Amino acid sequence: MMLETRVADLLEAPDAKLVIERAQAILADEAQRRREFREWLRDDVKAEFINGEVIMHSPVKRRHLDATKYLQNLLLNFVMLHDLGAVDSEKALIGLTRNDYEPDICFWNSETAASFDDEQMEHPAPDLIVEVLSKSTVGRDRGVKFEDYAAHGVGEYWIIDPVRKSVEQYKLDESTMAFASEAVLYVDDTLEAVTVPGFRIPVRAIFDKKANMETLQALMAKPAQ
């Protein structure tokens, strides 16, 4: 509905045809640069292509690495144990309509994951995306990525703040294709995934090694849903 409204607003403008032609020329040039980006991208480089620009990622602080590692440890093992799909971290390229992203953590359900092959580099929109905030990424994580992930049907989006030790959990409203529901959780709270059946963990386990190992043991002992 939001897209239809924006199109209707554009078509009301007397110069709509000129605007559309100019936009098409810009997007064609951008598509060529995107192809060049993919040819250039290497395994040892973390970079994204966003709205026509190549965004290089700098090394992150230890707390960012730990939060990513601890959550992936829990999610990956749980998904593998119950054969729920696929989980990847950082180097899985997510190709959306206009942009290429490398989120911190992604989850795809078993039906989507079954279509993956060994030579695949580009992946479709995941069911769950997790981004861990850093000073250089916070604007994009809360801005263009927030809107783009929702517009492409990502069912759930978690934004982890390793400084505040918090998790923002957003759920997709399919009627508007926007993230409409939000919960802000802290270390004493419990996080329950919408898109990963049965995945329920204490938030503390994302930030604390001991809690992480205790939670992993509990998840491994948990029967299938």
C-alpha cells in the first residue's frame, strides 16, 4: 500500500515522465556498478553495495564480535539440531532488488535452504536478520536496512546493541510490508523468535560466555516442537 501511494503521488506531478526517465538512467548505471562490485568482491573483504555506493566495513570491537559469536553459537546449533533451515554469519551475500548486504546473522527456513547449492554466492531475503550495532553502522542498520529488509519480506529483524546489552525485536506487518511491532529486551529478559520455532533464550546469553554455554546445553536438551 505504501508503494502504491508513492507511485500515485509521483504520477500526480506534471514532470513525472522526466523524473522516471532520469531515475531509469541512474538505476541502469547503478546496476552496472553493482555487477562490477560482485565481480570485485572477495572472501576476505566485508563490503556491501547500498544505493549505488560500495560500503567497506572496518574491524569491530571485541564486544561486537562476542555478541555475534554467542548468538550464532546458539541459533546455529539449535537450527541444525532440529533441521529448521540454514544459519549464516557475515559473509552470506543477500541480494535484494537494488542492494547487496552482508548481515551479521541470517536464518532461512528449511524450504528456502533446500534450494541452496554449493556454488551459490547470492542469497534471497532471509526469514530472520540480525545486525549488531557499531558506531559506523548504526545509521544504516536503523535506516536503509530497516526499510529495505521489511520491503523484501524479512519476517523478523533483531538489532543488538552490545554497549547497552539490549535487543530490539521487530516483526513484519505483511499488510504494510513494514516493521510495525517492536520489543526492547535487556539482559534479564527472554528473547523468543517468531520465525525460528522453539528458539527461546535469555538475552544475557548473547553477552555472557557462561550464560551462553548454559543456554546451549538447555537448547540441546530441548525436544523438537
